[in-house]
Amino acid sequence: MLLDDIGAKVVADTSATAVGTDVFLSLLPDLPDVAIGIVESSGLPPVRTMGNPGPPDVEVASFQITVRGAVDDYASARTTANEIYRVFASAGEETINTVRYLNFEALTSPFSAGYDANERPLIICNYTCHKDPTP
């Protein structure tokens, strides 16, 4: 599943600790203060090659990563978002949890989404990836 794979990559390639500890899939819970939320977003049409009328050859999936920092600590949230951005912006073809990913692309640079109701900074970045179709 896309979220499991992206969560595994964030934990493996960044300073994040673990899914369920500081990385959360499909939500960003109220606690802990410092957290990373990964949600699926609208992808793009699948890719078919050579006029293939059957199942698509490549799936184009999208996801959004939100980094939330502690109150009055925008700089740390921004540093974490930039770290994740560099991981995905430089990623090539790889297999994660048995799924082959052809590439990852950042659709935006990380940007501020302001602050949540508890005055914690939010930094967001949107990504897309080309991968083998989901069975």
C-alpha cells in the first residue's frame, strides 16, 4: 500500500523514528506535538504504452507530507520538511515493500501552511510517484 511504503521510506531515509511514533499514515493526530503526517492525494491518469488496451503499465500516485513542529519552533519543522524533500527529490528507481517505484517527484517545494489551533507550525509538500500498478 502506498502509505505503508512512503512511511517506510521516510523512517529509513530521514531522522524520523517510526511509523506510529512520530510518522503517521492517513492522519496527523493531535499528539505528539512534533509529527509527520502522510496522506494520499489525487494522482494522475495511469500510463499505457504502445497502445496497450489492457491494464495500465504504470500507476501515477500522489501523496502529501505535513511536518508539524513544536510551539515556537518553526525552524525545526522546516529543517525536517527540507530533509524529507531532499530524500524524495533525489530518489531514483527502488523497491519498497515489494512494490517497484520508478521515480518520485516533488510537485512543490515545502511551504508553510501556517499554524494549527495549538500554534504549532505546519510545513507541507506534495509529491507524485510512478510505480508498478497495484494488483
